Amino acid sequence: MPEPGPRMNGFSLGELCWLFCCPPCPSRIAAKLAFLPPEPTYTVLAPEQRGPGAPAPASAASTSSASAAAQPAPQQPEEGGAGPGACSLHLSERADWQYSQRELDAVEVFFSRTARDNRLGCMFVRCAPSSRYTLLFSHGNAVDLGQMCSFYIGLGSRINCNIFSYDYSGYGVSSGKPSEKNLYADIDAAWQALRTRMSLPFITIHCPVMLCDTTWGCLQPPMNSPEDISNPWYGVSPENIILYGQSIGTVPTVDLASRYECAAVILHSPLMSGLRVAFPDTRKTYCFDAFPSIDKISKVTSPVLVIHGTEDEVIDFSHGLAMYERCPRAVEPLWVEGAGHNDIELYAQYLERLKQFISHELPNS
């Protein structure tokens, strides 16, 4: 990075020169502004890598980063796998797993392949087997599937939805490098996998309705209910898929929703474009801008719920407001008074609005 100097909208002159090369390149701007992949917090293993007598996959409490580093890096299984339990999920302590091995066994992981020839790590959390809807969740920056896994179980059980997610290229066990083009290819591959992939039979858990939703930590989903064997096909049709994007995840979500119709779209702390985040006074989309969601949102024909914190310090509240105003089928938004960029989930109205939207508004739309 260049030496600091006089600053303009938070950037020094030297930083601006570093950020906007000559001629400016959108992919480089995107990489510098948006992508902070963490060190992977999980691994994915095939049965032959565990051996016939190997114990079940360890949870975060028993699999540490240090012990993983002391062992040779495992060879990643091929896309799809073969046979029941083809892939198993191993979480490191940094994943902060909040449940038991039983819940971990209800999480299916596998690999897909993108149109740009990157291996894509995918996760299916079937915590509401009888649910009509499945969330295709594009997570935020600086996290991977391992860190999001506990959140998915808590969220899915509370709003009665299954959750399908994936790691962007260069995140977690996904290969390649993070880029804007890869973001779009990644969600395309995830969409196709959710719609067409044959799922290997595995144990799923029936989660009754939660009694308390004020915070994530107040209740854990009870996992002592009867078990059953899931339907061996995902085969989720578009009218049963809800696209959910958070922060940088709203970029591929809006892109996909502008090309395919689905049950609904949820935009959690969305951004208008990369340049508008760095320079709030930007009023139009330049050729070198990255992530131009503001120009795509008008093409989204599905119902759209926009969620944003009024005190967001990363992506200003004005972004959420502008995206909402451009949506042809926007529903009542959720503006969380006093919430920042990373704490909206801790407010009671977050879950209340999601439940109202998914359980009552969508079936009647």
C-alpha cells in the first residue's frame, strides 16, 4: 500500500492511484475493495480418506487448527462423491461450532464445478425437512461455510426453511481466486446444483418451532426429535427457492435474480456498487465500476425484501434505501434502527420480519 497523505472520502491520493490503475480495471478494483477470504475453518473428506474403521467426523470441539496443521493436507474428493456419506465435514475451533455431533451429521457437503472451471464447496442444511422453501444463501465477506454453519442451523430452524450455501471461489475449500466474474459463476453453479443435484440419503432432524427468538444465543434448536431419511433428490424448483444475499453476497444474488425468477429475494445490507461504497457522492455507474447491482435490481421480477441497519458503518444505509426504491416488486422493508453492518441478526425484528415474509406474505402473493 502507498504512504498515507491527504484523504478524500476516506482515501488518500496515493491510495486512489493504487486502487484505480490506468486504465482502471473493474476486476482489480473489486478484489481490492471487497474480498477478504479468511483462513479455511473446515475441511471436506471422502470416506476413503477416513478409512473403514475411522470414527465419525469430529466437531469443532475436537478438531483444532493446530492438529489439522500437523497433518498432511487431505486430497479433496471429486465433485459429487460416490456412495452414502461421500463427503464429511470437519470443523476447526475457529468455526465456533455451537451444537453437537448430531446436528453436524444433518449437514451435507459436496463439491460442484463452475463454468469458469473452479471447484465449488457447497453445503445443504436440512433443518426443516417439511418446509416449502429453501434459502440459497450467499454469505458476507471474511467468513466461510465453516463459520456460517451454526448460524444456518439457528436461522433455518427458526424461520422453517432449509438452507443451501456455497463458498465463493478462493474461500474455504473452493478453488480459484475471488473476483466479480467468479461470483456470478459461483452462484450459477450453486443454483444448478440446488435445482438438479441428486442428494445421497442422510439423516435429517425435525425441528419444532422455537419459543424464543430475541437473540441467537437464547435457545438452540432441540435435536432429540424423531429422525427420518431424506428424499434423495434436492430437485428444488424455482418457485420454492428464496435467494438470500448478505453484504457482498447481495451482488451475485441480484445478478442471478435479474436473470431467473424465484419465490423471493432477500437483500441483507446490500450495496449499489463498489464505487459508490468507496465514494458515496457517486451518482452514476462508470465503466470501471464493480458490482453494479443498482443497474440490475430493476430487472428483478420476484418479490424483494430489503434489510438494512440505519447505522451501518460499512455500507451506508442510503444503499439499502436506493435498492429498495428501484425494486419493481419490493415488499415492506426492514430498517433496523441503530443497527450496524454485522449485528442486525441480534435484533428481534429481524426474525419477526423474516417469519412474516416467508410464512404469511409469500404464500399469499
